[in-house]
Amino acid sequence: MKSSTLRSAIVFIAAMALLAVLRFKPWQKPSNEEPAFHKGPNAPAERQSLEVAYVPVTCHLTCPVTDFASHTSTTGTRFDALRFTSFPDIIDALKSKNIQAGFLTVPLAMKMREQGAKIKICCLGHRDGSELVVQKDSKYQSLRDLKGKTIAIPSPFSNENFFIRKLMSDQGLAPEDITFNVLAPPDMPSALAAKSIDGFIVAEPFCSKAELDGSGRVLYYAKDIWKHYISCCLVVHEDLIKSQPEVVRDLVRGIVDSGEWAEVNREDAAKVVAPYFRQNVVLVNYVLTHPRDRVSYRMLNPTDEEIQKIMDMGLSLKLLKMKTPLTALLDRSFIPSDIVPAVIDMSKLNLAGGK
């Protein structure tokens, strides 16, 4: 009897031990641990990722290029270019901290900072790349010829608005001499073709679309009116700057190096970003090559004088209410001194697409 009871106890204990082994699976690595051969003081950390907001304009081309470069690499931070359809949506996402980095116009970044948002401009996204387009069959030769006409702008807080106001001042036009309508950039070429507006000023690729459609022609390039014209910049939330400076450093490095690569690989850059933009590669290629200096991705470190000039214009137009100290607005410490072209593997082009 005792022998039978002892055998039953042993069988029960063995069964419980087997169940415990099957449940906890000691031969498998826990999901939050590195493999055994990664242990030690020099073990690589888990790769970090960051979403970066942009809208599909060539001013923001460096954002999807940085995404593509990071997705086809196994080192550094992984960046996910998150496509938005408007700047107000990006602003809301930044304010709610649903995203912590994104591209905005410089005046919008200034307005956000003025209103208390803890963001800083860490670098530019481009130079130039905006134009004033008029109806192709019009006889306009200067802005003075558009007196009494209607021109569409994307927003009062766009640098295009500042650009056209500067041009009006240069040509002796009063603010009331031209009527300005705010219009969504994708709608501008069709409005021009329908002759419901006489012209529009906006970032690419919408100017080139009007050219290729045969409805518009460029009257002024920003680059010819405003030397080293600035429109958009990369803004980063201060919380991210403080908590993960290495990620911000990777991001800024990615943006400026992507810009350098795009400068010398314009046709390939069009192929990379067209799927992100959801735009025809022929259109994007036209923007980057006709002429090749229509938009530039170098000199992405803005000077105090350039930023102050834009702020002063915003104040004079009463779009800004106060002078924000540049030290509160800018953090250029992440811009590298040794800018080199990003490493882009065009054989992995089918991986592009964005969100």
C-alpha cells in the first residue's frame, strides 16, 4: 500500500514538473531579452524609430529620402515619413505630441512658438522651390501687370505670402492692388486652367503641374527674387531633444545628408520620393531638373539674419504679435559640420512608399 502511494506521488510530481517545463519553455529566449551572443557591456541597443510629419511637396523631399535611407539600412534610427495633407493637421499632431518632429513653414513654426508650443527649428528642409505662376496665354510680364487681379496663396502663414508681399513692395504696388485668395495647393492648377484665378504662388510640384498641363507659365522664381529663399524647416519637440538627443542628431544628419544626395542624384531622388508623395515620377523629375536649380537641398543651416528677416516680415504683416528670441526658436547644434551624401541603395526602390 505504501509502495503504491509513493509511486503515485512520484508520478504526480513528475507530471507537474513536466507541465511547468512546457509552460515556461526555459529553452526559449524571453521576448524582451537579447540573444545570448549579444550579452555583455558592448551589446547593441534595440534600434529606435521615430515618425516625422511632412506634406507631399518637394520642399519636404529630404523627409522621405531619409525614411528610405533608414529603412534600407540596419544601423542608426529608423525614420518613418508620415504623410499629412495639410499643415494645420501637423500642427495639431505636434501640439498633442502624437508626433514629435515634422516639417512646417518657418512662419508657422514661429507662430507655434509664440503661442507656447515647445518646438524648435533644428534645420531647414530646402532652399528655393516656389514660383509665381500665371495663365500661359496671358501677356503679364511683371507683377505690376497683375494690378487688380486675383492671385491664390496657400496660407497667410506661408513664405509664399511673404515672398509676394516683398515683390509687391519692390515693384511699388500697394497691399490692396492685388486680391489674394487662400486655396489648397492641389486645387491651384485646375483653378488657373478654369481662369477663376489669374495666378498662384506656391511650392512645387504644383507650379510644374500647371506647366506640364499647358495651363500655366512661371512668371517669377523665388530664387531670382529672394536670394537663398527659405520656406520650410524641420521642427522638433523640446521633450525629444532633451530625452533622446541621439535620435534628433540622427534625424538632422539624415535630412542634411539626404539633401546632399538629392542635389547630385536628382533623377534618382524623383524615383525615390514619387511613391511617398503619390505623384507621377515624371512630374517630380521635372521639378528637380527643369531647371536643375529650381529647388536646392543645400545650405540647410539658417543664419540668425535670415530667420530674423522672416520674423520681422511676419510682425509687419501683423501675423506675428511678438519677437521670439532666436535662442528659444532655434537649435542648430545637431547640424553636422561634415555633410556627406546619404547612402541610398536604388536596388531596394520597391520598398519605398511611406505612410
